[in-house]
Amino acid sequence: LPEPTNNNIKVDKNILEGNPVLSSCVEDSITALSRKSDSQNKISATDMFVDIAKYGTGKSVTRLRTNGVTPEKVDEIINQLGWQLIER
């Protein structure tokens, strides 16, 4: 997985109102999940992580696949944990 970032990241709740520079995986995930979210079901970090782990195509996801973390394995883990997520 990628190295963690430092902890001095600026919080900007209006990030999606501009033209932010996001990875294609993050942008695709936000686009897909936002179609299924509403004021009662907001997208969580867990929703995003799981979506990217299942559908992403970047280096981090390649590393997951190399280590046996397939979309099916992600679903298996989610089912074991009993999590309810926003999905595509």
C-alpha cells in the first residue's frame, strides 16, 4: 500500500465545488457512489476505501491484487464484518 501521508493535511469541506486534483480511482469512486448517496446516506471513508479496493486500477489496487485481495475477497470480508455500505 502507499506510504502514509503526514498529518498536516488541510481540511476543505468544499473540495468538490472546485476542480480538485484527484486520482482517477478517487474521482471514479466519488462519481459512482454519489449517485447512490443522499443526505441520509452520506459517503464514508469506508465506502470509498471498499469501492476503490474493488474497482480501482492504480498502483495501490495492483498491490492489493498481488497480495490476493480480490473484489470477491473484499466482499467476503465485508460480509463477515456485517458492514452496510453504499455500493455502485
